[in-house]
Amino acid sequence: MHQGKSFCTEYEKSKVLADQIALQAAAEGMPITIVYPGFMYGPGKLTGGNLVARILIERFNGRLPGYIGHGHDRQSFCHVDDVASGHVAAMEKGRAGERYLLTGENTSLAQIFAMAARITNTKEPRFHIPLWLVELYGWISVLVSRITGKLPFISYPAVRALRNQWAYSCEKAKRELGYSPRSLTEGLSETLVWLKDSEMIRF
């Protein structure tokens, strides 16, 4: 559970506050079951939350020539369709007042890049881009976004979130809800094909 002392983003803070309200309501007898998705990816609208797809677009269009980070940053990646199924399962099978992690494989963005190269039979990036440099780019992206009105590629708060370890286990959801997340290889392959078919990347 989040300690609630410091936050990387306002979004993260809002989720913690909402979680506290939900837990209080559950303690007072409301039939509430709480689910926590991991770092979601997959086909869909290219919002700020679909960071994996947007990073892959930058990577395969030559605008992101290196790995992001050094592989020490770990997130729990989960396919958006699996998370949707997990929500339905929580409504049908979840116990009131319980919390479930709808997460997936724990890995880094550097490993995501390496996996994408293997899947597409393309060359892996040759160097790493340190997170401090990506964060600087995030500051510039936000400033440009305020002028143009276009969504920034990545914001500096998002990079700060990447500096933390977000690796978790979904064993409880598997055991009690029948949650069955697909492998990252399968999900990433599907995402790459979708991006290619949508003519957003080439390989």
C-alpha cells in the first residue's frame, strides 16, 4: 500500500486519496472491491497513459535511438484487455473490502525495447538514454505542449515515476478471481502488429 507521503504525479496522489475513501466506505459496510492495474499497454487510443505504444512509435520511427534507463527501473506491465477482464472478474468473484492487483510481468523499459527488437527481427538500440536526460526532455515537451496544445511525448512527472520500482505480484487475483494475464511477449507482439497495421510504425 502507498505510504501517502510523497507522490510522483498528481494522478498518483488522486488515486491514493480515492483509495482511502473507498477503503473507508468498505469498512462501513459498502460492497466495494478494489482493483489496482499495473503499467497498462496495448492497442487503443494514444493517450498519456498509453506510454508503451507511444515509446514504441518513437523508437521505430527513429526519434528514440537508445534504451530508456539502464534496466534497473522495473514496472509490472499488463495488457489493457486483461485488466478489463480482471475488472469484470472482480465484480463477479471479488470479496467485498478486498484489494486485488491486476498486474503482469515485472520488467524494465530497456527490456521492453530489447524484446520489441527480437519480435520484429530488427536491431536493438546500441546505447542507453539516462533518465535524467529523458526528464529534461520531459520538461521541454511540457513547455512545447502548452504552446501547441498537443500531448507531450513524455512529461517530467512521468519520468519521475519511472525512477521508482513498481514491481508487484498478481497471485491473489489469479487465485481468487481467475485472473490470467497474457505473457508480455504475446501482448507486445499484438501491440506491435496493431501499430504496424495502423501505419504508425514500420518494421
